[in-house]
Amino acid sequence: MSSTMRLFEFQENAANQIVEAAADWVHYYAEDGPLILGKTPIPFIGHLKAVTGAGKTPILAKIVADLGPSIVLWTSKSSAVADQTYRNLQGKYAHLLPAGTRIVRERPSKSEWEELLEATTGLTIWVTTVGSWNEVEYAASEGSETARLNMHRPHTDWGGDRSPWDQLRNEPQRPLWIVYDESHNQTSTQLEQLIGLRPVGFLLASATPPSGGQFDRFAEVVEGDDRAREIAARARYHVSTRDVVENELLKHTIMVENFDSDPDQLLDSAVALHKELTQAATAEGASITPKALYIVERSNPTKDEVISRPVAIWEHLRARGVPAEEIAIYTQTKIVPDDAVRVSSLAELQPHHTHIICNRALQEGWDDPEAYIEYFDDESNSYIRIAQVIGRALRQPGARHYEDDRLNTSTLFVRVPNRTFEGIVDGLKAELALYAIDETNPGANPSIRIKTRKQPLPDVPLKTDLPVVLSLPQYVLGEAELEGEKTKIQAMSRQMFAEEHLLARGRKSIQKISLRGEDDSTRYEQIAASMRRKNGEYLRRRVQLRARHCAHLLEPELFTGPAFDQWACSGSAAQSLLSDRADAIAEAFENTVELVINKIHGEETWTPAAHTPSVDKYYSFENAIHSRYAQNQFNTEELEFAKALDSLGRGVWMRNPTRGDGYGVLLPVKVGSSNTFYPDFLWWVDGECFAIDPTGKHILEEKVRGKLLTIDRPRIALLTRGKVSRDFHSLSDTDGYTLVRPRKNRSAAPEYFSTISDALLRLAPDPTLETS
């Protein structure tokens, strides 16, 4: 909507009906005197019920514009919603308001406050958060910033010893109206505080009407008065969701995808769908950038978790090729990767942040129609948390529907036990009745369709009568020689850093920058303080980023001590020394740790499971241990390899899934964001099993290559397209393939072949063929 936007017809109808009802209510007061509950005049209560994306703010703006000279206390629980409202009323909706409308935010200046109270003409809109006037939050936050702003506390620059709240109740020269946006967050206690201001009326925007306390008693009085009852009925307006959808302001389908499986499968599906949507937008020439939201329940790890879920999701996205700059972490996670993009407010989100890891803070106040995907991280038995954030992915970008229906659909990825999924969906439909059905015509088709994939696709079982035993040994990382490094850590923890070593380099140049007219030195100290991290935690995190398994072998007490309790700035000499120490620890671990067979009972071996597809399109194979695999299990090169392997007609093979039920070997050295090696294929032939990775990403990793090739079973084989140099330092982009395999009594060396089949036959020669 532009600054010269016109309201849609349904928006005009909503605004006009409520304004007319309000005018009638005021007139009714003037003629016959107000309805009274005890000594309290019953205010007008306008209730706007509309789906997210229907344009509640412009409707409310149009209503207050027609109220005549007034003071409007426009409030919302969310500061993000309040900030957005303030910007929009000054910007794209300003033309809906009378000329000269004054809009103030949270804490007016002395002159603004005096004008608000003393003016007799014009419209003043005061945009606030609930926390600025809620007595309960004020009492709980005494001494905090919230308390400083609270209207129940006297402020010398707001009128001396009388609180702004008391002045607002007694001194205004214009009628007071209350707009409560997102008012489903309201409590009866909050509403009764607002009633204490004796407003002429309320304008409430929510999915449910106000209830509880005095509002229930008001309703009883109104119900007993014929004229008041009739006006009250017109004061309630439900915007038909069908109108919103038909005007193309919303996506018309909600797809609920349920997986009773590992969360990585959902993440993979979300990433794959995001890629599809991006390609679909490009193909249609749509100037939109689809976004995916990843909603977590906890920002920081529990005692049983090594890393937080936001970081785990970030690492998974990176492993799937999502650039770090496209991922934003909007949670209170204390420790994030160094190259992760972190935002602390909705305003910091940028258009290039197409993957947003967040918690339910995005429930309100975030208005981006390009949000198409919502992934819910934890398994849920309740629809409530899903329903709370679904509105973030309903708005339609460009206010127009596209030919490709995927661009008109929001998709939710959830993990719900199959036995409860029907109940979850029924609850979602009930909770989202505002979205899903048209209450003015309940028998009509849903305005927004809710589609589900409620049952996973059937598993593809192992073939019967397989000729070989398929079990493989499980490996773990054994002990490493770290005593020397531990001693150095302990010594480092006792040597306090000088203050200049804790500060970032370039302090003087930073001091020369003046931001917002603040004192340079003070400003610098604030920035520096906010960028500091605790030395012990920084060191532990650096070790973990370099070698997660190494961090497991180090006791938490190692990271305590006087020097480790100090805080250092990013880029400081202290952090440089800590980073060097972390590298030394990881280096010692990588050089001395060995892969050993797992001796824990029940975890000694691994056996293949049924293939669990996530799409219903397959490739069939003759010699695989499963009759078919889902097509999304292969990229172009992997499919080429699978066909070559299958065509040999020797032994049996399988496409090894990544994580979940797949076969993995822990890595002593982190490769990319992975700490585990999952070979793409397992091939049982001639009494051997080969674990083959045709993507070749480990070939140039000397330490990884060396460790993996020491395993007896399965025998690791690394293959990559192109020709690797004899010293493993470079890879030329030529036709053919390079194979690296373990060889008895000889060090591994790259071998070059013109075809995949030739490389496979080197691993397991076919005795029926003549070979040179």
C-alpha cells in the first residue's frame, strides 16, 4: 500500500459501520444520559475482528479520523507493534488522518504533554505499550526503565506531583478514546485500569471480544437496554476472510506438513521448499524473496545439550549450503558462531535475511508478506503454539496472487505424533476459524484452505533374502593426549590480562565518531561494553567451534579462574591469545585422537533400516537393498553414481541417509559444519563393505582423510570428479574421477579414472573380466 492508498471496499465498510455505531452511542449519551454501572459510565465498545493482513491499522486509522477532536491512547502489548504503528501512522496511513494530526510515541515532551491536555481541537494519537501504564508491570519493574516511563509515577516535567495517569483522567479538554491493538493479549485487570480513565469508548482489534471483570457486567447492562443492545451489535464488525483473500491480501492455502521423525528431515524439507519457492518466483518474474522462519522453544541449551537449538539449526542450514549472511538469529542465545548474523530487534532484519531463526517474539509486530515457511522445532502435542505464530506467513506479497500456486501457499512444518495429529489439525482449524472459514456464510467453502499431509509416506522395506550380512561396526572417538594443553589452560587462567589488552584495537578512531550527538567517550564505552565476552566462555566456545568432540573432553572447571572471569572486546589482544590457545588445544586433539570401536552394549553395530521417503517420486534400482529411493535423495552427480553402481550388477548397495538411521563415523576434525562423516553409499561386495563418498569433499582434508582411511570395516573410498594432484593440494576441473582408498602397507595416493565404473572396479575387481 502506498502513501496514497485507498481503502478496499471491505475496509471502508468496517470503518464506516463502527464509526456510525460510535456516533450513535455518543448521541445516545447526549440525549438520555450514559448507561451506568454503579458510578461508572459504560463506554462504547467497538470490536474489529479481522484476519492478520486484513489491514486493521488503516481501518482503525479511518475510524479515529472520523471521531472529531479527540485524544486517542493507542496501545499494544508489543513494543514492535507500537513502533510499527507509530511509523505507519506518520507514513503510509498519514493521509487517512485529518490534517494537523499530532502523533506522539511513549513519552511525550513537556510541550507535547501540555498540548495534549490543553488543546480543544484536532486529533492527538498517543502510541504506547501496555507496560507504560500497566500497574502490575510497574510494580514488578520498580527502578527499571519501564518504571521510569510508567504513567502512574509522578514526573516533574509532566506536571509535578501528579502522575500523567491522573492528569489524563481529569484534565483533557477533548474526549479520550482507547485503541487496543492485538487486544487478545489483554487481561481484565488491564482493561479495568483503562476504564479508570473514563474514556468515551474503546476500539479493540482482536480475534475475540473483551471479557471478564467490568466488561462482563457492562454487557449485562447493555443487554437489558434495547437501543444500547442494537448499537452494540453494530459496533462489532467481523471482516470476512473471503473478502481479504479475494482482494489478494492473503495467501489462499495453508499446507501443514507433519513428520513423525528426526527434526533434520523437516529442516531438509524446509530448505528444499525454500529453494523451490525462490526458483518459482524467478520463473514467474515475481519480485519477491521467499523467507523461512525456524521457530524454537528454547534460546539456550539445556544441561543435556552441547549447543543450543538455534545454533544447531544454523549449522544445519549452513551444511545445506545456505550462506551465513542469509541467516538471521533473532533469539536470546548467549553463544552463536562467529560468522552468524545476530539481530536484537525486528527493525534489524534485512531483505537478504531469508532464513530467520526465532522464537515466538515474531508472534506479533513483524509484517513481511514474503514469509512462506514456518518450521516448528520441538515435537508438539498442542496446536496452540503453532496457531500463535501462523499469522506471520499469511500475508500475500505484492497484494496479488500468482499463477504458480506454491507462491500463494504458506507451509508449516511440524512434528506431531501420528496418533494425535488429527486432534492437532482439528484444534488448528478451530483456533484458526477466523482464517479458515467465512462466519457470515458457515456453509461456504473455506476462504483459506488447510491442507495436510497427515500420514508419512509408506516406508520402503529392505528386500528379502539378501545374500550378505549388512551389519557394520560403530566407531567412537577415543582418548586424546591433552594433559599438556590442560596445564597451559590452567596457567593462562591465573594470569590476569591488563586492561589495555582487554580493549579492542582502534579505540581512538572509534572515539572520533559521534553518534546522535552523544559524548564520544561515553558512546565508545557503551559500545565496547556491549561487545565484550567473558574470556573463559570465549575460549570454550572457540574450542567447540574448532573441534566439538575435543570440548567434550575438557572439564568445565578448566574455563574458570581470574583471567577467565575477565571480559574482553572483539578484536582485542586477549581474544587473540585465547583464540591461539584454542587452536593449540584442537590441534593436539586432532593429532592424537583415534577412532575405536564402540564397546557400549547394544551400540556395537549398525544395521540398515527401511527407507523413509519424504516425497512420493522415486528412482527404482535392481541391485540396491531397497527397491527404490525417493528422488530428492540424489543430486545430479549422486544419481549418476547410483546408476553406475547399480549397473555393475555386483553385490548390493544402499543410499545412506544423512543422520537419522544413516551410518556415520565421528570426525576428529570438523569439515564445514559437520562433525560426522556420512558416506553417500554403502556397497557390500566380495565379503567387503565399502563406504563410498562420491562428493569428494574430504579428499583434500589431510587429517580427515588420514583418520578415515585407517578403518578396517567398512573400507572408506573417497571419489571426486576431476583430477587431484599427487600431494592432495589441488583439484583440476577435468573429465574423469579421482579415487582415494586404503591400500595395504602403502600410503593412500590419488588414482585417476575416466569413468565411475572403472573406479568401482578398482575397488572390487570383477574376476569374470579380463584386467590388465
